[in-house]
Amino acid sequence: MTKSQENIKRSQEFIQRIMKERFGQDVPDEDLERAARDLCDAIPGREKEAA
């Protein structure tokens, strides 16, 4: 696993833990990935990745 992949995985685990502890919600990996893509797409000037 590359360093970037490790960072992404740790970030997902952190967000999932906080959502569970503070809000009592389970957030599936797929939902986090979709939210991250949506957030990146909303950043002005960011070039879209080729499909």
C-alpha cells in the first residue's frame, strides 16, 4: 500500500469513528468516497480526472 493509500484509509477510518462516536451514524466506505469526489469536484480550478 502506498503512502497516499495509507493516508486515505486512515482518514476514512477517522471520519467513520467520529461519525459513530459523536453522531451515532455508520458511514460506509462507498459513501465517504463519493463525498470526497463531490468535494474535489466543487473546488474551483480543479481539473477533472480522465474517466
